[in-house]
Amino acid sequence: MNERQLQFRVGLFVLAALMICTALIIEFGDLQKYLQDSYQLAIHFDSTPGLQRGTPVRQNGISIGKVAEVLLDEQAGGVLVVVDIHADRQVRKDSRPVLVSTLLGDASIEFSAGASKDMLPPNTRIEGLAAADPLQMIQRIEVQVSDTLTAFTATTNEWKSLATNVNRLVQTQEGDLDLVIERAAA
């Protein structure tokens, strides 16, 4: 292999590496928002645990955009979330955004489908709903399970007492067993 062929192959390798690097920057960088048309919506939430810039926005499980900004809402209190919605995706006027959190703390905004024929115009402010925190739900379930187990323990003790009385009655023949059975059947 001569010097010229070696230089050509090194140049070809460098060119391929630059193309791959550019593709990765476009894919994983924030450059897609410059290449894809979108419009913004503002969503007001009381609180937004786990929500940050770049959080996915979905409708019926399909990605329709991303969170652009998370700001404190000085006028109404709470948090104002600005989302970029892909231009080819339309959100209906009666769609409601819900902040969904997982047990691991991941969050996303899920729009309901809506049935209206009218679509939300760009730069509209809408009210969002925050879903219940999964950890708080587990804590409430823990309290309910504890109450249920206490009631179950009391019921078990009553059945135990009943069984003891029946055993004593049968073993010692203290009462008329036939009379007790008749009363129980009646």
C-alpha cells in the first residue's frame, strides 16, 4: 500500500467518524427542536414533583412533545409548565393534561384524548391536574391494611372463644347439646 492510498483511507475514516458524530449530536442533542416545527402551550399545576425540562408529553401513550420550561407562577401561585407540542400533533380543547409520576420519581404529562372538534390554539394557558403521589397512596394503603389486620385479629379472637366454648360444652356435657343445636338451627 502506498502513501497516497493510506492518506485516502485515513481521510475516509475521519469523514465517516464526523458523519456519525453529527448524527449522534442531532439525535441526542437538543437540536431536533430546531429542525422540527412546534407550538407552545402553558399548563398550570399546583405542584410538579419530578417534572423538569425535557420531560415527555404524551397523548394516549404517544409522544407529542416535551417540556420546554418549568416556572413558578407568580400570578396564580403554583407552577407554570411550558410545553413544546409537535406541529403535526393537535390537542383538542377539552383535553386535560395530567401530571403522572411513577414510584421511581419519573414524571410525564399525559393529555386525555378529548372529544371536541375544536383544537387548542398555540400559546394557550390551560389547567392541569396532578395525579396522586404513589408514595402517599402506599402510605394510605398501609394504614388501611393495619386497620384491616386489627379487625381480623379481633374476629379471630372471637372465633377462638366460640370454639373454646363449643369444645368445653361437648367434652363436659354441661348443657343439653341437642337443645343448643336446635336453637342454633332456628
